[in-house]
Amino acid sequence: MEPASWTVYTVMQVEEVKILTRVLPILGSTIIMNTCFVQLQTLSAQQGNDMHRKIGNLDFPTHQFLIFRISDMFTLVGLLDFFYNEAPSSMKSLFTSISYLSLSFGYFLSNVFVNLINTIAKRATPNKQGWLHGQSLDCNNLNMFY
């Protein structure tokens, strides 16, 4: 068996890898933040589908969703700007896509959390169906998620 030969990289390639590793902590923290955003979006939409839609019965927490949308907007714009400014000229498109990678990992991690908590909740509920088992949240145990 012949040993592999050493590969020599240019200084530019080494610097690009160093820059990429410096932005990885930002990527990790925004994945956690996007997971929280996705949880709020998903469960709030499901609750909105089940609420009473009569005009006198409207009690909608608009301030909560307004703050959520503003923070989501500033976060995405800030991330795009940060990754674009930190990127070397040869990697601008890759670094810009990192903000969307963070968002997609947030959606994936949210799905993992929901499935994991539902699996655990199946053992705790009397009907053994978990906390999201039907179309109506009135019959489910959404409080077990929180």
C-alpha cells in the first residue's frame, strides 16, 4: 500500500478555510434562534386554524406577531449582510447561502423536536396518542409541548 502524497494548498485557500471556520459559531447560534422562530410560526398557525372566527370573539395577540416579524426581518437582513461582508470575493455566494442554511436547519431541528416530544408525550397521555394526534387542538394536549 502506497502512502498518500502531501497536497500543498495556496495561502488564499488556507485563508478561506479560516474565514469559514470563524463564521461557524454564528451559524450555530442562528440555527437555535431559527428553531425557536419556526416553533412559534408552526404552532401559532395551527392555533389560528382552530380559534373561533366570530367578530366579537377576536382576541389576537398582534403585538407578539409584530415583534416576531420585525425581529425575523432584522435577523435575516443582518445575517445576509454579515456573511456577505465577511466572505472573500471568491466565496460571496457560498457565504450568502449560509443564512438560508441556518434557516433550513432551524426547520429541520424544529421537526425533530416536535417528533421527539410527541413520542415522549405518547407515553404520558392517557389515550397514548401524543399531543398532536388529530385535526383539532381542542382535543389535543398542546400544553404538554410547552
